[in-house]
Amino acid sequence: MTGQTVTTPPAASSATDLAGLFQLDQPLSARRIVVAMSGGVDSSVVAALAAKSGAEVIGVTLQLYDHGEAVKRKGACCAGDDIRDAREVADRLGIAHYVFDHESAFREDVIDRFADEYMAGRTPIPCIRCNMGVKFTDLFRMARELGADCLATGHYVQRVVGEDGPELHRAADPARDQSYFLYGTTDEQLAFLRFPLGGLPKPQVREIAAELGLGVAAKPDSQDICFVPEGDYASLVKKLRPEAGNTGPIIDARSGDELGKHKGIIHYTVGQRRGLEIGGQAEPLYVTGIDADRQAVLVGPKRMLAVTAMEVVETNRIGPMPRFEGSAGQLSVKVRSLAKPVPCRIEGDLGDNATVRVVFDNPEYGVAPGQAAVFYAGERVVGGGWIEDTEKASG
């Protein structure tokens, strides 16, 4: 794989350094950069670096929701105080700043789908849906309409120019890597997108913010699910879908015996052990499946979580499939955001909204329908899709 990752120290100030950071040809004074500003420290630093480059900079914020709790709650994004913070940063930097109301589209495409997925016994990832739809699609269109040369965001991923064009790579800081959430990025979007922070660790980003006098320098990071107050997703789902509180049986997946009652299938996900409240068992039991039709939670020993293959739907591919020579190199897949990539092979053609079968080299545990499967070739993100079904290991 060819191509160079651009990293820039916090104190970088020369035109050459900043041109490399934004991967734009000089002179930057002739360039226009649109920055997606959520009100957090990361996007604020991107805006500050863009402004420092001498380019014309426009900040854009999408108002995605406005629950009452979000107005005063720190650690959210795209609502309440966060919009105010983005506006204050833009004012300090002397750049234009626009706020667009996308609350209706966000509710329909992300929040309602989030609730429906839980009701169907699946484990959704709304951040990916948001990136694939409301955020990147609409921001991409807005930036084009504003005549931008690129759209810059505060995501921790790297854009590397390889032999076949731009590639999406994992962040230099593994602890901050967000590539799992961006597998749905299209080639057209990647050609236009820039991720200036992908080569920097978070502490250095906060240093930049402090050096530039940004009021958000010490602001807490946003939580994974920004629209869920205090992380209580179950209460939100019940508010949207009152029937979510319906109870049902906890069933032994081996014998079919009822072992107890659950408090609503939305409280459980495949691989979960805690919260089952069914004592007196010979061995620890885990959630092995959710039967939404029967409102049943299926449980069994850990060995029943072993999965040998899975069906992945609505796939996207970024760039061409990698070319491996002989036995050197192999695809790997992440089945959860915090999981390590594991070796696999794909049966079928990845991309173009296709369905593929993915076979693990070794059985994988806790693979939950509704989650994303993201494929890597080394550090490069090849693409991904949604886990639709799994094939259990025999025995």
C-alpha cells in the first residue's frame, strides 16, 4: 500500500504545514474550507487551524435535536449549549458560521430508526446512521453549494492518498480511532473530505485549543449516543415506543424451558450476562438471541455465543479491494466498535449495497444483529455493512 499520512505538530503554523494538514494545494489564501462544527473541542480546533492557514473558512453546524435536557447538558453535540459554543468559537476566529435545522430529518432517519431497531430485538448504532445520512450527505451538499474546496471534520481517522486515490485509514492514536463509525463513507465523499486531526493524539489537540485561547479547550468529549440523556437509552425508547416496556419470558436456548421474566427486550443484547436475574444455574448464562416476535430473551452458556460466519447487508466499499500477494496480508473485521479486528474472508462482492457472507478464521463471540461489520486491510478501511444474521458454531 502506498501513500503518506500527514501528521503535524501542534505548533505548526507555516503555510506548507497547514497545506499538508488539509491536503490542499497552495496558495491557501485562494482556498475555501467548510468546517463541520459540533461545538466540541475537536471540530473547534479544526476550524482554528483552517483559519490560521489563511484560507477562507466557513463553519457549519447542524441542529439535530433539542431535548430539554440537552440545552444545559455538557457532553452532547449539535444542540443547545453546543451550538452556542460553536458560534462563540467562530466569532473568536472571525469566520462565518451557519446553523441549519435538521431536527426533523434526524428524528426520522436516526432516532426513530434507533427505537425501531431495539423493538425488533437488534442492537443499533445510531452514530453510523447519522454519519451515513444526515451528517455527511447533507454537509457534503452544503459545502459544495458554498463553493468549498473541501469539507473538514474533527473525526479521528486519516485520509491517505494511495495508488488508486484517497483511502480511509485508522487514526494514529488507537484510543481515539473512529474509523468503525465511518465505513459508509463513499469514494466521492472521501475525495472531498479532510480529517486534520487523524495524525494527532487527543492531548495535543487540547493543547492546541488552549494555545489558541478557545473556550472549549477543557470541554468534555461528547458521549457516543448524543441524543440519549444520561445514557439512558431504554427510557428514550419507551418514550417513543410505549410498548417497549412489555415484559416476557427468559428462555433456555437449549431446552426451551422458561427460566424467568425479563423487563423488556430493549434492555438486552447478544453477549450480555449482567441483569438477567436468573440465579440457581449450573453455569453462567448469556443472552444468545432475542426473539422479538415472542418478546423472548434466549440465554445459554458462553459456548453458544460462538459464531463461525455472518450475513452482512447493505455493504459499502471504499476504493478497490486490496491486492494481497500470496499469503502476505489478509482482511480483518470488527464486529463491535471496541472489538479488535479478527481475520476473515468475504464470500461475494463487497459494495454497491450488496449482501455478503463473512467467514471468521476462528469462532467469534457476541456478534449481534444490528451492529456494523467493518473490514480492514491493515490500517486501511475497506468498507463494511450491517450484520443481519449469524451462523452458530456446532455443539
